[in-house]
Amino acid sequence: MMQESAPANPAISYLVGIGASAGGLEALQEFFQHMPADTQMAFVVIQHLSADYKSVMDELLQKQTAMAIKVVESPTTIEPNHIYLISSRSNLIIRKHALDVLEKDPAQRLNLPIDLFFHSLGEAYQERAVGIVLSGTGTDGSRGAKTIKENEGLVMVQQPEEARFDGMPNAIVSQGIADFVLPAAKLVAELARLAYHAPWLNAEQTLSENHGERMDPQLLRRILLEVKKQCKIDFTVYREQTILRRLNKRIRVLNLNSCEDYAAYLSSQAGEPRRLAREFMIGVTRFFRDEEAWELLRDRVLPELCASRNQDLPIRIWVAGCSSGEEAYSLAILLHEYLITHRLSLDFKLFATDIDEEAITFAGHGRYPESIFSSLSKERLYRYFDKEGDAYVIKKLIRDHIVFARHNLLTD
């Protein structure tokens, strides 16, 4: 999906997608009971609803808020200080900065409306996007939340201990992408604070106050050196614009007043350098991302590579910057399929490395949320993954061909 430009309605501070499933009603009621009605935010509530279910969510929530509430059943312009609810008959996405409906596909194996909406939310609204995951079973929302994070948006999660069902909250927490993990009422306080101080709503504030774009180079260097000292990663060679955007977002999340305050905070909090490093390293990845590239690899690269090897000379491939493992597993699957199709008995080994220790640990487990089905065919899911509860786990026949390790491409 192509990224869209800035939101059509500049009056909106944040567009907030809220995903809730089993046990989510109480959390939603508490959330909107405490949420002020004048934050300039717009809210879209996505639930799991069967097609024949008659929801009264609008009536229940209207008792908790003065904001206007609408069930979306046709393309709808998004207005600030409004709450929009999903219909039981369709899914919701953002198209041309408006809410649009997608009819549910009865043939689809699994409907994940939260992931679907979060993906479009992150790509369309970018730094103005907020994804909130409340109580629910399963892992819906976990992949879409990553899209929001990758596009500089905010990810908030109801504290799993408070949620009646902690499957959905824990699926976000386990990825390490949540900006806030709090009880529902406290999420409201943090979100309202961010909305009232959204930099893009105040034209009088300068870039240096809001976005860090004019940060003192010496101060930036001091911050990056502190991260390097603690994490052994030199971010001075990274794209400066990305570094500044993510640094500024972290300052807003922490409710600090200036970059100088953040530098002091960074030096005094033992875990903050690693947290900031993870913010810098958030990357875009999914199984078989960029389909044309994989087709080129299969049709042009693998034939030549396999022709140059024999049973005594195994294929060895290095996947540098493997992040959470999707690319490495995709390559191993593609190579395994090629060898079977062409009846070649060649051994192969992939060395998958990344600078991020937590990402490597996640990749090594080979355990992914059920929403990966949208990136994989039925055949690949059946052949290469085992379904375990709400997750898909890579099978041993692929896992045994990959070695995951931490490695700094620039220094090691």
C-alpha cells in the first residue's frame, strides 16, 4: 500500500485506532469516560463482530462521552472529537484520508480487522497515528501496530494484568514496540497530554521546539555517544533525519521539555540508552516483502547459485540486518522450494545477523502472530509452519538451516 501525504484535515491532532475484542467493553467504557471531549483527536474503534451481530456499542459509549459517535457503513469524512465504530458487516480502512468500508470475504480463513485498519492508519497518518490495543484473545493488531511504529506513530497497550484477556496486549508487549503499557485510564491521561501539545497544531512553535530538526549538533552528538557507550552501536552513521524524528518522539513520550532535559535523563536512567537504540532500529519487515524481488531471486539468482554448488560444497548465505527474522525465513523457504522443485540434493546454511539483541532472540524463536497468514500462501503456511495456539511457529526443517547471531555490520 502506498503511503499517503499529510492528513486532509489539519485540525486533527491524532487519529486513534482502538482495537478491542473479548473483555474489551469495560476497558472502552473506562477509556471514554476519562477522555476529554475537546482534544482534537478522532477515534476509530475496531472490534471483532460476527456478521449477524447487532451491536449497541454506540449506545453504551454515548453514556460515557459527549463526543459524537457514528457507526461507519459508507465512506466517511474524519472529524476531530468524533468516535467512529466498525459495522458488523464490514471492515474499515483509510482511503484518501477518509474512512472506507471493505466487505468481509466469507472465503477468507481468518478476519483480522484490527491489523487491517492499523496498517492503513500507520501508512496514511504516520506520526499522527496512534494504535491502542485493549483486552482481547489472539494476536490481532500486533502486525498492524508494527506498521504504525515503523511510520513514527504511537503504540499504546492496556496493561496485560488489568485486561480481562491478555492475548492481544501481550502480543504487542512481546515485540517491544509499545510506547506505553498502562491501565486504560492512565492511557487516557498520556494520550490527552500528547494531543494538547501536538506540535503540528501550533504554527507559532519552532521546529527546534517541536521536531528537533535544528538541534544543536554537539548536543545530538552527546546523546548518540551515550547510546554508543552503553549499547556499542554508532548511530552517527545513520540517516540524521530519521534519528531526529525518533529522538523527538521519545522526548514527547517522556513529557520532557527540551533536548537538554532528555540528555540529562538519558545519562541518569540505566535502561534508556538501550530503549532509544531500539527506537532508532525499528525497521520495515514482513514475510516475502517486495514480491518482485523474490521472483527475481528465484528466477535469476538461485539457478546460478545452485549450479555452482555440489553435495560437497553447500550453499552459504549471509542475511545481514535480519531484524525479527522474516526475511531470513523467507529466503530459506524459497531456497527449500527451489531445491525440491528441481530435485536437487544440496545442503544450505543461512547466517542471519542483526545488531539488535532482542530482535535476534525473537527471530531465533521463529514464533509469529497468526496475522502472518496475509503474507503467506496456504501451502507455505501448511508446509513450513506449525499452528500453536494463536501463533505460527517455523518448522524444524527450515529452522535447522539458519544460524542467528548478533553482529555489527559496521564494526565487527
